[in-house]
Amino acid sequence: MPTVAVDKAELYDRLGQVFTTDEFDRLCFEYGLELDEDTTEEVEEAIKKGLPAERPQLKIEVPANRYDLLCIEGISRALSVFLQKTDAPKYRLVYPKGGEAELLTTTIDPSTAAIRPLFACAILRNVKFTERSYNSFMDLQDKLHQNICRRRQLVAIGTHDLDTLAPPFRYEAKAPNTIKFAPLGKPQEYTAEELMTVYESEKHIARYLHIIRDSPVYPIIYDSQDRVLSMPPIINSEHSKITLNTKNIFIDVTATDQTKLDIVVNMVATMFSEYCEDPFTIEPVKVILPNGQTKITPDISERQMLGHASYVNSCTGLSLSAEEVATLLKRMSLNPTLKEGSTDEILVNIPATRPDIFHECDIMEDAAIAYGFNNLPDKFPATSTVAQPLAISKLSDVIRLEWALAGWVEVLPLILCSHEENFEWLNHEDDGKTAVKIANPKTLEFQVVRTTLIPGLLKTIRENRSHALPIKIFETSDIVFKDTTRERQARNERHAAGVWCNKTAGFEIVHGMLDRAMKMLEIPRISSQDHDAPTGYYIKETTDDMYFPGRAANIYYRPPPNHPGRLAKLKSKVQAALHVHHDTQIGTLGILHPTVLEKFEINFPCSALEFSLEPFKKQMQKVWSNED
């Protein structure tokens, strides 16, 4: 969850009350927040030692979907309403004296469709900033960029001193060598191409360069005198930068996602509209779309949803009337009204600052928060049920127990690994159709979702080389494969795997572990030439670059007949006579190749075993399984 640092004295002043740390911690808990830290003691210690110190701060963790709580303005506003010290503010769009005809305009050029096609903006008039409110304004933009904006990939925010600009504005996409301006904090002008090189060494901006760097056109915003406002999502212009003396603010938001665009422009405008001369007012802007249509932004109109007191009561165990539920919802900054002619239905108006409310269950949750979770009655459920494990989990527990009783140690490596570990280091090639790859991974260690358990086991041995030999470890867990036949395009498969590491290879050891597992699963061992056997498993020599030549085998499983009747028996006898079987390869075992061990920095021979548990699981009712 995001953590917001707020000035302690300013917050208490806004709330009109001084709290002890415990009291404020309790208030946060009641509202659904968490007080992470109070820096008062640290500040006092620093002052005693004569060290420079900032004012005491409260560090508050807020839910990831409560974008209205990412700044002190939003937190103080929400808590004041919750404490019933004030009513929720009404946000208003205020047009110029001449009405819609005098609105400032921004024209979106069709060329922007190739890079960042969506645009919205707003104006805050006659703003009065202090140093703290100015810093909060900048911090909110950064918090939104890191949260809902997904590091500016989906949405980017720009703020400008409107008095330094000459509307109307144009939003275009142009070739980078034709764009030239002085970026924020630099007196010299650069082309967009040069800026990509200039900012490579500045970490706070370098992280965003990849978003547009390889595009043939870059998004750019101009005023009527061809002065640059911003090159989203990278940097604003030095010419239009905001200062403490700024009175009129122009907010531009570009995006690739319409829903997130609307949320972000509303958040920035509503949170800081309290500093306008007429509080909580926003001047809209007319946006001319590429198709010639016009749109007024921002849209801060309230959404209306229908709530029911009976639904709130059924979920919370309370017996509240519609009037009482409406009173609770007002404490959560919602605007409820009772529906005429009904003692149960409530019309709930959702303000633009609460995009986290999607469903009636969200309304119920807000009512429960306002009532107090600790105040809800304790009741025994009307029905009692007995859970049962998934078939595959029960099967996994059988293998875990037997292998652990054999003296092997279970390990739990990460399910993500690097592409090299999953393929090249095992002497396997990536066909592009097997592994699920992570888009834009943060580190090279987490590039793909593993398709085998072996890399995790070998990395565990590598990190525990100082332990006494033999090292014998196992894992029963999921791997993931691409599967275009499924809605989610991937499937999980439960595997069991083990690795033996000693001064000798120990092929017979892993072979014995396979036999023990199969015995506990009541799967008989058969010969590959035994065509009369109805079910069983066997191994057959194979060639696999992961294993030493001549020291590798595939594991095959012959499933039993689905319907063991007279006709099925006759059919199986005919298939046996014709040597027709539906044997399935379920895994491999063998002595690992020296090049594999070298890449994992293991100096002793190892034998490995891995097989799928999926064919052995018992059938369950679909409602109790995770099958599609």
C-alpha cells in the first residue's frame, strides 16, 4: 500500500484537534488506514543533539485504490467528514462569465493516435500556495505517477503557470528532431532526440525514457505562440513551470487508458481546488477531438448507485434502518438520499473523488467502516460446512510426506526465474510457445514463469554448498505453461522434483525415490513391453541435453480404463494384442550434464527427477476444483 508522509501539526490543525499517537492510530484503524510511523521522537532526539531536523511527520499507509488519500488535503478532508466535524465538499465546475463560448480550448491532432491518443485538462483559478501546499501538490503528482499511472506508462500529468502561456493549446505528435525547447530546470534548449541522451544519466527521469524513445513521433503540447508546455510523459517546459507565486494553474493529462485518465485529472483538480479563491471550484476546458467533436473536461459529475439497507444488514448482522445507513454513508464522504416510497432503498451519489466504489458491496463496506468493525455483533454462522483439500493438493501431501520420511528436505524456491536459468542453463531451447514471459521485468532474475522445478532446486544447492554432503532436496509445486485453449492463455501444472548431490552421481537414489512415490500412489511398475498390463508406469532411455548422454530416461504412465466394464476389458485386450496403448510421458530422470552443473556453479555430480502429478489426481466435483 502507498505510504503518505504528512506534517503532523498541520494535519491536527486541519482536523481541529490534537491527538496522542495512540488516539490517532486508533482513528486511522477505524477509517481503514494504518499509522506506519510518528517521527516526533526522532525529531526531538535530533534537536537535543543540535542536529538539523524537519517538523514531525506522520507516515500513513493508505489503500492502493483510494487515490483521494494520497495527500494531506485528501486525508484531512476524509477524516474531518468521518469525525463529523464538517460536511463533504461539493465540487463545482465554474465557467467564465461568457459561458462555454469563452472556455479555453485544446485541439488534439490525429497524429497523437500513434503514441498517446487521450487527453484531458483543467484549470484552477486564483490559487494561493504556501511552501507546504506547493510541495504537497508536487508530491501528489508523483504518488499518482507511481500508482495508478503505472510509472507514467498509462497516464502522465503536467502542471503549468497559465499566466505565462497564450491559449488556445495544441496537442500533437511530431518527429523528435523537429521538437526543440528548454526543459524544466535547464536554461538551454534541446531537441527531443538530445533530451533522450541528456536524461540518461538522471535517474529520476531516465526510468521513463523507454516509454516513447523508440517511437517515430513524440507527443508535444504547444500554446498559440508555438511555445512548448510539455513533452509527456518525460518532462515539462521551463517556460511554464509553477512557482509559489503561481495564481492560475493549467493541468494537462495524457494517457493511453480512458478510465485512468478521467480518474487522474479529477484527483489532481479536486484535491487542490481548496486553494482556489472560491474553494472547490474548477474551470473546465473545451477539448476538440481529432474527429471534430468537442468534449468538456474534467467531468466531476456524481455517479448514482442504488443501495439497500437490507443488504447492509445481511452482510453485517445489524438491524439498521435506511435513515441510519444513510447517516453512516455521509461519514464516508458519500451523498445518500432516501428513495421516495421505499423504506429500504437508498440513492447514493458517488463523488468524483471516490472511483474505488464499483458495486453495492463497496457501499456496504463503507457503511460497516462508519459503524465500526469492532462494534459489529459476534454471531455464529447459520450454517456450518466442512472443507476438503483439492485433489491435487492432497496428492502433493502424499509425496511430501513420503519423501520427507526418506530423509529428503523440502525447499520452496521462487516461481519466477531468469530466461537463461529456465532454458540455456539447462541446455534447452526456447520455442516461444512454452514459457509465460514477464513484460518489462524489474530485474533479470524474474523474466519468465518457470516451466520446470529443476532450476530452483539447483540454485538452492548452489546457495548451500557449504552444507555437508549428500544434499538431497525436493519440491512439489506448480509450474506454468502457455495454453492458448484457455481463457487466461496459460495453465498451472503440479510437479514433483528432487535433486541428489554427492561425490557420486546417485542415479539409483532418484530412481528409488520415483519407485517409492509410485508405490504410495498405488501405481504398479510395468515393463514397456508388457502390453497386457491395464495400468502402471515404466522408464525408457532417452536423449536430453540436460542429462549426461546414456544416463537419462523418460517416465511413462499408462492410465487405467475410464469405465472398467466388460466392453472396456474387451477393448483393452484388443488394443493389447495390437500393441496400441495411450501411454503418456509424465517426466524425466537422469544424471545432470556437467555443463549444466557448471552454469549453476555446482562442483559435485547430481541426479535429478521430475514428473507431473496431474495424471494421478482423483476426479472431484467441478465446484471443488480449479479446473476450467
